[in-house]
Amino acid sequence: MIQSPAAPALPLDTALATGPDSAHAGSAPSVAHGPCAEPTRVLARFEDWARNTPQAPAVIDGTRIWTYQDLDAAAALVAADLADRVRPGDLVGVCLDRSTALVVTAVALARLGAVYLPLGPRPGERRIQAVTEDLDVACLIGDPGVLPEEHRGGQHFPLPLPTAGVNAPAVAVAAVADSVRGTRRAPEGALYAVLTSGSTGRPKAVAVAESSLSVALDWYRSETGLAPGDRQSLLIGVAFDPHLLELWAALTSGAALVPAPDDTRWDSRVLTDWWRDTALTHAVAATPTVEPLLDRPWPQALKLRHLVVGGDRMRRRPGADVSATVHNAYGPAEATVVTTTHTMRGTDPEAGDRTPPPIGTALPGVTLVVTDEEGRPVARGQEGELRVGGHCLALGYLDPELTARRFTAPAPDAELPAVERLYRTGDRVRMNADGSLDFLGRLDDQVKISGVRIEPAEVEAAFEQDPRVRAAVVTVLRDSSGHGRLVAHVRPTDGADPAPGDLLDAVRSWLPEQAVPTAVRIVDGFPLDANGKVDRPALAAQAQAPQSPLAAASGDPAEAATGTGTDVDAAVTAAERLVLTTVRDLLGRPDTGLGDHFTDAGGTSVVAARLLATVERETGVRLRAPELLRSTDLRAFATLLDQRLTARPEGA
């Protein structure tokens, strides 16, 4: 578990509290209720603004401003064209990027009573195939040129969606495949459905009602003061549910949405420049995107007042120079985007602390319960599984059996008379005396080493007590007989160069013998999965890969290129070695070669941002994301870096 610096370390094998009196062992039970809340309407609020302030800006799309009247009229046209093909309750897959077209589509589908199913601008063939085999998807909306093959060859019905502006589709259609549709429909009353990862490898869809989203939106408006005249980001990837908070928060507040250009995802400096250039006042962003910004001086002259971050464990608090109020948010899709938040300001006494902040307290209408394995509340201060109830809960999965397993009634002796359902998050948390939650990890992250139960998050926290360590991730490597050993992947703080042995010596006082890793890898960053979270399997797979760009740069060129010295794609220059070893380390793919294109090798926006940051830190040369993406391969990108290094004046 994660310990604060002043807290004594608890035994790693402490069991979850059980027994009928566990919640009353000298402490209040781990149950907390947010302020009272009543569901409202979402679409009706937008329509009120369109009627009362028709000339107010609704979407600021580059140089084009769409007023509320414009947006209302455009949505009406699209709804009319879809009315003969889409019925109330139908699932409609939306394959659009963050754009005015996406906003128009969301409003149009809400008007029709259809269920908005965001899939992103380029959904994978297999993912779409799995979705359409399982779900009764009426059609896909998007650019036919980037739709999956099955839908490129089906029936197409043109739609009058905007085709100019940021991330706009070249043309937009409603596409119907010729194959047999799945049978699962969204439950009655669903406003939208989103896909989440499934343990079987097939995505699972969870449906959310308008009433549940309305409570989250009411909180957002109240907490951030979003109002007419303000500008709200539309930044989060369309396949992920937080973009719905951005989109509908603005449209139900009379504020303006600002779609983010694609390169803001690839370069954190471009992101902050975009915040400044668009005079953005409110933003939502993924934790891995924001944390690099907190490690350097906060940009000046921003109008940004509120920044909501989430999606991964936040490892430090914003510094005193951060002018925006930062909200560390937590919430599974099954509980409608956001469930708890912890608010931080630059004036806080804890500002700048390099300790993980709590994930906060319950939002209005939310009930939090930390339970033992039998579903009974544990005492405050004890760890357990977080279960969530209240207005925030989704209607359920489009798989009734899965819904029955994950959305359950409270335990009979839990004393929650007003709560009918609780969602089992699978997250390990601890509730503090004030009702705030500390995130401790996933229940399924626990491992056994030499028969001792170990929580990787606690080992990570032990490393992160060291001021030389920015972040640590612990993985398990197993041999052919199944015996496991721990490996710590450590990202040092800027300017630090800790020796692995010194780091191991430092954590021995925090951990029992079995929990001390057998090896420490020094890394520049962590590979991320499709959801923007640390990809632990990828880290484990690259445990034998080259570790440090600087170390690799001083070694044999062939060995730097391949890790084995046998690849003909050997690195020759220091720039090639730096680029290749950094990309390999960030992607967790030791077989990546200089002839690979960055995105083909698995590069994402977050990885690109980290690669560019590493290049700038090691060489002093700042390259832009478009230069990386336009490079034919990694060798070409390294050549560009060499050219910039050569062109710099001596001593620069």
C-alpha cells in the first residue's frame, strides 16, 4: 500500500479485515456519501441555451465560430437524415475525431433518442468486428475512407456534417454493413455507451443514462464555475468517456467548446501553447499528459482556471507556481466518468509535495463503500475494495450476466438502506477519517513471492520515498517453473543518476526481505497501453532491453541498435542510438529497428511527448511532433536530430 512519508510502513501481508465487527473496531465504517443530488436533463439544458442565447459561441473551431443557433440547426439536419434509419434506443457507432462534426453528431443522436457509442476516428478492424458481432449496432458514422473494411463496402448514406475545421472528416456518411448484426441492445433510457477492456479479449460495452451524466455535469459546473464566456477543451480521445464530460459540460453551461488539434496529444509544449493561444479557461486531460508539465515551470499568461486530470495514479502534487486549480479525478466508466475528486491549488501548504495526492471525496449523489471480501464495510484506515453506488451508476453492461456479477446489492449487514446497487470496482483503496480515499492499486495486482503476498504498489511507494526517484513501477518475472522475482523499473528525477544498488539498499528498511526486488532498471519513461495507463506486461517483456539512452550511446553501435549486436539495422551516430534506445524503452519493444516508422512500431501521443522530451533533455534540441510523424522512419528522425545538432552555433 502507499504510505505517506510520516506513516510507518504496514506489513505487506496484512489481510483485508473480515468478520461482522470489522467496521466497528474502534473506528467508523468506511462508508461515505456525497452531498445530495437530483438528476436533471442534459439535452434540454443545451436547447435552453440555444433558445435563449442563440448568438453565443458554442464551438470555436480554429477561425470558425459555431453559435448555439448554428449548432442547433446543424444537429436538426443530421437528425432528420438519420430519422428513417435510426430508431430510439438504437446503438450508433461514432467514428469521428474531436471536431465540430462530433459535437453535431452527439446532439443529433440525443435528439433521436439513439445511443451514442464513441469508437474513435480509426477503430481497429478486429475491435469493430467484435463489437458488431456482439451488439446490435444500427450504423457507423464517419469518413468512409477510414471505416473498417466491412463498412467501407456496405451501404452509405451521406450526412450533412461539417467537413472543414480541426480534425474534420473529409466526408461523412452513415455506413451499414451487409453482415448480420449482433443481438445485444442498450437498456432502455441509455444516452450513451462506451467500451471498456474485457478479460476475455473482447471489449465490453457499458450503458449510461442521461440522468447519471446530468449529476456529473451539475457537479462540474458548480465546482469549476463553467459559464457563458468560458472556453472548455475537447481534448480527450473520443473512444474514452471523459470526452463526454467535456462536450456536454460546455453545451449545458452556455460555454464554448474548443476542439484540440491532433498535435496537442503528441507534445506537451504544443498543448500548453494551445491552451494559451485559444484562451482556454477549463480543460480535462489524462494524468500522463499533465505530469510532465508539473516537472517544469508552469507556463505563464494562461487563462486556464480549472484542470481536471485522471486516468492513472497521480504521483505528485502541483507546485506553487501552478496558477490553475487542479482536480485529481477518479471514476470508472461504470460510474459515469468521475466519482471522486481531490482539489489542489498552488496556495496549498502541500503544493509541490512529491507524494501521491488522494483521489478525493465523493461527488454529489455518490456513495462510497470500502469493503472486505464478503462485501462488508471495513473500518476507516483499513484497506479494502471500493464499491460505488448512487445516481452515478451506469445502467449496466450490455451483457446481463456480467452486469449481475459486477453490480450487486449491498451486504445485508452493510446498513445502506437507501442504496440498491453497488458497483465493484476491483480497486484497492483506504478511506481516511475525512472520507477521502487513497488509491492503493488493483486487487488483481497482488502477487506471491516465496509464499508472501506482495502488493506492487507498496514496493513502488517505497522507491518513491527516495528524492532521486520520480516514479517506480514493479513487475514480476517468472521462470519456466513458475517461480517469480520482482523487478523495479525506476524513472529518476531530473539530474539524478542513482545507482541501482543504492536504490535497493534504500528500500530494504521499508520492505520485508521477500518484497525487495532482485533488480532495478533505470528508465526514461514507461510504456502505456491504449487507455493511457502503464503497460506492465510491456515493461516486464523489455526487462533485458537496453536501459539508458546515455549508456547505450557510449556502447557498441550494433549493440545499441539491437541489444544483441546482430541486426543489420545498426545505429551509427549518437543521435540514432539515442532515438532507438529511447523508443525501445518507451514502447517496451526491444526488436524495434531504425527502419521502423514511429507509429507503425506502436508509438502513441504520450510516447511521442516523452521521446521529444528525452531528446530535448539529452541534446538541448527541441523537435516537434509533426517532424517525428512526417519522418519516414526512426533513422530519418535521427538524421533530422543530427542536422539540428550540427546547425547549432558553437556553445549553444
